[in-house]
Amino acid sequence: MKAVQTDFLGDPNIGLFMKASDRLLLTGCQMEDKKLRQAEEALGVKAVRTGIVNSEVVGIFCAMNSNGVLLPNIALDSEVAAIKKATKEMGMNVEVLDSNFTAIGNVILCNDKGAVLSRVLTRRDMKVVEGCLGVECDYETVAGLESVGSCGIATNRGCILHRDASEEELDTIQDILKVDTDIGTANFGSPFIGSCAIANGNGVVAGISTTGFEITRIMESLKLI
């Protein structure tokens, strides 16, 4: 199991620009080649460069597990088509979520076993998420916040959440995702761990400002060590 620390054009908030599952890594187009190769090696998956809404903040604008990729309704047709082409051989679903809330990476926390949704998403949205990701969904907050995606990292091994997540939230999310949950930080104390790092069952890619203690905590929580 591996961990690397990096940045995206000088920004340590890696989770804003990248999204990972056990099958795929999506990243903004401007990720430097050397850093991208390091991320691929740590995660054990191939990367697909893409923009979403002509933007580099791929992590904000998509949600993903091994079964599918969810994109916002403001994604360009060419971007949707490119991601469908890149994932076709993997048999992954690619769906556009027709929601008023487009930063779907911030409001969905998922693995291959379940998905935690913010209440900004409707029951109709939930059905689309369930169909694309192939999992059951439920609503919950993290630390009382609706930005569940930016407040956590979930893999098929474990889940680590915002340091102020309550015991009730930890228990509920554990039931939804069917993995153990814990709390932590990244990038030298940021509680928005999903914005600071990405992970899958093979490794972690964290922001360059993440301390050694934080890396260890993340890897322990995600059962990578």
C-alpha cells in the first residue's frame, strides 16, 4: 500500500481536482505528467485526464465508484462522451445527474457498498445515484454539514471523516458504507479531508501540506496499513 503527497498546479487540495475508485482515476487536464504517474502508481489504476464544464476541478464536479461515474447537468456533451469512451471497456456506467446542485462531488460520499447523500439532493436524484453507482443510498451529514463529499474519503476498506463528525454520524455512515469509520485531518489540520486527499483500496494521494501523522492516520483508517 502506498501514499504520495503532491499538489495540482501548486494547490495542495488534491481532492478538488481528482477523483479515484478501485478502477479509475479522473484528473484535471493540467496535472503534471510526473505527479500523475506517481498518483497512478500509488493508486494502482490508470488515469483519465478530463475537464468538466471546461474546468480543472474534476473532484468537485463528479462522484464515482467502481460501478459508475456521475456528472452534473452542466457538463459539456463532449466531456460526457469522452468519459463514456474512456470507461466503456471497464463496463462502468456514466450518468448525468439532472440536479439543481451541480457540485456533486461535494455532496456524495460513496464506495462500492453504499453512498451517503446530502439532503440538497432529492429522492429523484437518489434513484439516479443508486442506478449509476449500483448501491443503496441514504442521507446523512458530517459534522453537521451537508458537504459530505468534501468532509470524507470512503473506500471499500474504510472511511475517514471530518474531525468533528459525531458518534451518531460515524455509526450511521458506517452502516451505509459497510466499512469502519474514523476521523482525521489533512493538509496540516484541515478537517475537509475529502478536499485534501483521494484514496482507493490500494493507496492514498494527499496534499503536499499533509503531515506524516495525518498520512498515517488516513492509511490506518482506510485499512491500508
